[in-house]
Amino acid sequence: MPESPFPVATTAVRLPRYTKAEQDELLGDADDPFGVAETGLTWLPKEEHFGIRDGDRLVAHAGLLRLPVAIGDAETEVVGIGGVAVAPDMQGRGLARIVVAAALDHARALGLEHALLFCRPPLVALYQRLGWHPIDQDVRVEQPGARVVLMPLRTMVTPLRDDAHWPPEPVRLLSLPM
């Protein structure tokens, strides 16, 4: 893997914004940079953004937002993590770990117990190395037109507190997915 001519920051920072232009700079301007268009799902934009820069260039990103969820009969909130990306020429350097950790540190400050993400099957092993666990229960998400659909991507969870335990109940995201 080629080395960057600039030292890469070893910490992520909270970004004041994350624009389409920045996403294109990071991932290219492909129609489906995250490879999820075939799901046909409508996604929520993230509300908070964390990134790593190599000089002036954004080389890693993770976004998050608070989401209402029902786990069995209990309603609560979780932090949804999404839009995780590392520039192709910067992969393999631990940047995903750093930017996701920054987003989770911020999420812990919100006082919630868990964070969720949805990923394509090839990324499950990466997220497991980052401390995430697949959910074996069905996960349903809302879509436009009052539709509720089964999430076709792998749902993963990580605790935000040492005493947090994910219950083995069906899950319904009470919003669009992130």
C-alpha cells in the first residue's frame, strides 16, 4: 500500500459539516459509494460527523444520529452510526477504527446504552474487530409511505456503557435507517 506524502493525523475531529463534495473527495462521485442502492432503502442523513484529515484532504469519516427504536415491547433510543468511509488509498492504516472510536466517544456522552449500524456482509468482520456484534434477531425499519421492511443488511450493535446488554428481542427502528 502506498504511503501518504503527509503524516496522517492519528486522531479524529468533529467536523462542522460533511458535504456531498467532501463525500465525493473521500469516495469518488459514484452513484452508490456505499454499495447499498440495491436494497432500495431510503436513508436518513447523519446529524454529527467525525473525520480524519491528511493535510487538507478528508481521508476518513463516520456520522451519527440519535434514533428511536423498539426492542421487543420496550421503546428507547440508540445512536445510529453510518457513512463510515476511508479513502481507498488510505485503507489498512487503522483509520476506520480511529474515526468510529471518535464517533462512539461522542455517543457515550449522549448517555445512551447502545450504538447500531447496518453493513454489507463483507464488512461484518471489520466491524467485529472494532468491537461490534451482529444481531441475530430480525430488524425492521420504516420507509416512506408508512411501510415497515425487514432490514436486508447485517445489523450490528456495540454497548456504550460497560453494564449495557442488548436483549434478544425483535428490533424495530422507529424511523428511516441511518
